[in-house]
Amino acid sequence: MSHGTRWAGMRALLLVVLLAACSDSPTGPTNPPPPPPPSNPPGTVVLGPDAVVVDSTVLDLLSDLAERETGTFRFAIIGSPVPAIEAGKIIIGAQDGGFLRRVTAMSVSGSVMTLQTGPATLTEAVERGNIQLSFVVDQPIGPSPRLIAPNRRNTPASGGVAQVHMEQLQPQFLAEGVAYSQGDLSLAGRDLCKDLLLGTCPEFISLTIEEGSIGFTPEIDAKIVIEDFTVEEFHLIATGTLALDLLVKAVASQDFTTNGEIKLAELSANFAATVGPLPVTGVITFKFMAGFTAEANLSTSFQTGASASTVVSTGARYADETWSGVWETSLATTEKPTEWTAQADGNVRVYVRPELDLRFYHIVGPSIQVEPWVKAEGHIGTEQCELAITAGMDSKLSLIIEFLTVQIADWNTDFNTDPVDIFRYPCPIGAVEVTTTTTGDNPDTDGYTVTLDGGDSKPIDPAGTVFYTALPVTTYSIGLGGVAENCTVAGDNPQQADVTAGDTTTVAFAVECTGDTGDLEVTVATSGDNVDSDGYTVNVDGTQAMAIGTNGTVTFAGLAIGEHSVSLEGVANNCTVVGNISRTATVAANATEQVSYEVMCASHQITVQAQTAGEPIDPDGYTVTLDDVSSKSLDVNGNVVFQPVTAGIHKLELTGMAANCSVDGENPRDVDVVDGESAGTTFVVSCGGGSLVVNTSTAGSEANLDPDGYTVVV
């Protein structure tokens, strides 16, 4: 051994002795022991004794989704060892979107295993675990679905967080006219009113997205902490940039209030990750909804919009047996060029809402909605005129966690940002002054009605003035109504008024009245069956006619003073006017004469009419009898109705005629009532002069009788 080698060995021995001495010294420095590992670090999962993870290389799922929804799961046994599955076990697998079920029965036939199952939750399968997932939505919207490289799928990140990449978001639905462009959903050219109300949108409303797109690419962070089969912590938070660009045009020509919503697109993809021994699988779905609420009084037209971009973070946390919400956003907006013309108030609110739904193991799961909106509101009052454009963003959470546990109630909440003013525009306004003058005889004492653009009405005296203030600068139509029949408006009616900023435009109406007139009010009341559905016609003097309902009232205004003939026409055959059809009404000056008709209808009826001619007429009328059972009095020139009657042959007899009157034709007579129709007959009665019957009786010897009789003198 060389000297160098001996010295090296001595040095090594000396180092060992020194280290030993230091470690045994009670006064020497000591190093603290390393901290114990966390009891439940991220990525750790300990399954319960009843949990069975189904290996697809051993058991291949045969059942489709429809069969699985009935609770039946069939597997082909393609490998070994076959897991011990029996009633009470919980099966967990990643095939075809995943499953999490409790077995209620098991059978094997050949190489096929059939399981009958019921619902199960993660807290029944996992004794202890810290499951953290990060969902990366690489391309929710884009020109075409893009495959993610295999080495990026389900990438485990640092700290035990599994990163789940969406391999391919497949479009399940795309509304007509909606297009993909540069990663955004393009909405330009959609008429929301026509699209949403599916042909029932009124013709006088149009609500068009002139320009529009939306993009949303969130990253979703999920965490589940289970301890002793109980949820200790849960959270689901979506964070991403939401960009909205909208230019909306709303046009209406009359009053309206309407709203609607339509689905623009729906995309979905399966996801799968493995945390320890646990497969975590499901489906993520994106929906994009668009909708509006709008209302206007009279004519209005808006064109306005905004561009908005914000980073949104929304979701919820469960910890210490308490739910709390997450909502963080700062809305930055830029206005679009705005145009507005209106004659009254109006507003429109348009939104496009992304909806994100997660289903774990094909079980209904959490839902997150984010709704950015733009609202245009125009107000025209007596003291202000303003157009305001505002924007905001709302969120709705529905935390359904049936896949996780049944011990914690679902949690729902809404978040709202305060509206952001894009701009407020004080519009230029003016006013209209309307005056009336009335001349002539019998002027209209109750005044008239002024109407602005066929909508906003105000009363005005025969010699009066009214004002319309705070009117936007435009041209208006001013009409005068409620003018009596004996009065006329000189010149144009309506008149056009051009309103200029800061000025008052005057519109003058001159009314001329002549002569005294009165009104005639005719009322009809109809009763019975099979009522005449199209109503009747009232005729006055054979020159004026008005339609009237079966139970209605019409007024003939401005009639000359004196008598007028009134008749009710168009009465169906199965209906009868009680009393005379033609009547005389006397109209007084500045008064209303009233005439009432009563009409009786029946499905089957017989109308009996009497027409009497000659002199002298029987003063007390007649009696008409139906089938020797039912009798009614009948005026000498009147009618009566028997109803209801059955179809078939009926006997009618007229009695009670004076001795100098007789019935022309058969009496009694038969009337045939056809099914579904009514019948009638007319008894024509002729009356002649009176007669005196003189009877003689002669007594005595026949030999002495007067052979040539006698002479009677009256």
C-alpha cells in the first residue's frame, strides 16, 4: 500500500468518527425532520371497497345509450382477469362518455356479462380523493373543428391537476344564416323578430342584427375533495375572454311589445381524464342563444350598438358546508354609430348568451350562462327628450351535482353587472299648437278630438287650444275628429306639421255647422237557437243602411228633424221579428230617438202570418192552433212563431174569425218542417159587408095561407 493510499483511508475514517461524534453530542446542532406528506394531495384517489373500475381491455361495453338509460349494461368478456362484480358494487368506466352506476343484479351468458344497475355517486365510490381538473377549450368556435395533438390530451400538470383538452367540438346545430368566421360566431343579417316568432312577427316590426359576432373561449377549473366518502370541498369556475360586437336596427310603425329567443349554435365534445385509479369522463356542450325584448309607442326607429370585451370569471365554491359564488368581470365598451327617429317612447334590449353545460358520466351536471347585452332606450316626455345606450353582462349558475353526492343540495344563483352608459343623447325637440274655431247654426257643443299621428289624442273645445310638447324634430300628421254630422272641417283634415328645434308650429282648424239635426239609435236583441250569425241591416228612409250585429246598436247621426221610416232587413228564415218589421221614428232636434227590435230564432220553428183584407176587419184578431194542442193569439195582420217544433208534418188551424170573414184556402192545413230548416205559412183572410137573416113562421089553416109569401123591408 502506498503512502497516498494509506492517508486517504485515514482521512475517510476520521470523517466517519467526526460525523458520529457530532451526531451523539447533546449540544451539537440538529436538523428538523421533513414535514409529513399531505394526507390528501392533489391527484390522490382511494376507491372504496365497493368500487370497480371497468377495464375496456377486459370488458367491452356493448349497450348503446338508449339501453343504458334503462339501467341495463351489457359487456363482452374479451380478456382476463374478469373483475368480481356483484350486486352492491359500483362500476366506473370511461367507455362511450363514461358511466358511474350501482349494480343491482349480475348474470353471465357465454361471453356476455349483463348488469342491471341504478344511480350512483362519486362519494359512494371514492373513500378519499383530491380530484382537480383543468378543461382547456382549445377551439369552441372556429372555421372548422380542429384536432388536438395526441400528446396534449389529458396532460397531467404540476401539482396533480389533470389538464383535459377538448379533442374536437362537433357542431350539433347551426341556425340558418349563422356562420363561422375567424374564431367567432357571425350573426350579421339575422332578423330576430322574424326568426324568433316563426312567421307570427307582426309586419310592422323589424329587428335586424346589421353587424354582429360573439366569441368565448373559457378555461374551466374543477376541484373535488372527498374525505371519508363525504364531499369536503367542490368548485367549478369558468374563466375566459368574451367578445361581443353588435349593431342592431329596430323599426316599428305602431305600438308593440314583443320578445323572443332562438338557438344560434350548439357544439359538444366528450372528455376523459384519469386521476389515480379513477376515470373521470363526460360531455361538455356549448350553446349560443340570442334574444330580445322590445317595445315602442307609435312610430319609432333605432339603429345602435356597441363592441364589448371582458375577461369573465364565474362559478361557485362549496366548502365548510357553505356555497359561495364567483363573479368577476370588468366591461369595456365602444359605441357604434347611432341613428334614431321617433314620435314616442321605445326601447330594445338585445343579447347573445353562451351557455356551458357539463355532464359527468352521462349524469346531469353544472350549467353556466353568461349573457352580455346592449340596450337602446328613447324617451320623449313633457320635460325631457333623450336617447340612452347602455350595456351590461349577467350570469346564471345552476350547480347540479347529482354525479357527486346526494347529501348536498343543488345551488342556483344569478349575477348582474351594473349597466354601463355608452352614451346619452339629448335629442332636439319642438312643439305643436292646435287651435279650433266653430261657426254656423247648431254648433257641436261637446267639442272635438285632436290626434297626433293617429295615436296620441286630446280633447279640444269648439273654440280651443291644445299643445303637444317635447316632440322630436320631424313631420307630424294632426287630425281633428269627433265632428258632428251637421258640421264640416274646412280645408285639409288631417294637416301636416313640420316641427323645428326650439319652435312651436301652429295648426288651425275651422269648423262650420249648419241646421238642426237629431240622432236615431237602433238596438237589436236576438234570442233562441241557431242565431243568424251574420247579423242584419238597418235601413232608414230607404236611403241609409248600416250593418248591425245580432245583439248590437247602431246610431244614425245628423238626421233631419221629423219622421223617418226604419226597417230591419236580412233576417234569416228561422228567425222572426217580434212586432212590425217596418216602424216609424220621430227625430227631435239635438236629441236621440231610440228604436228597439226583438228577434227570436230557432233550429226548427213554424212562423204563422195573417193577412186580412176587406171591411170591416175583425177587431179582436184570431187564434191559431198547432196540432190541436198549442194555441196563440194572432193579430189580423201579424205573425206568431211556434218553437221549438220537431221535423215532420204539423197541423195548423185558424179560428175566431168574425162571421163576415173567411179564410182563403185550406183551414186547417198541414205544414211540412224539413230537418235542419224552418217553415211558415200565411192565412189570407177576406172580410165582406154584414148580413141579416130573417126567418118567418106562419100558423093557421093551410087553405087560408098566403100563396105568394111576404116582403121584408129593412
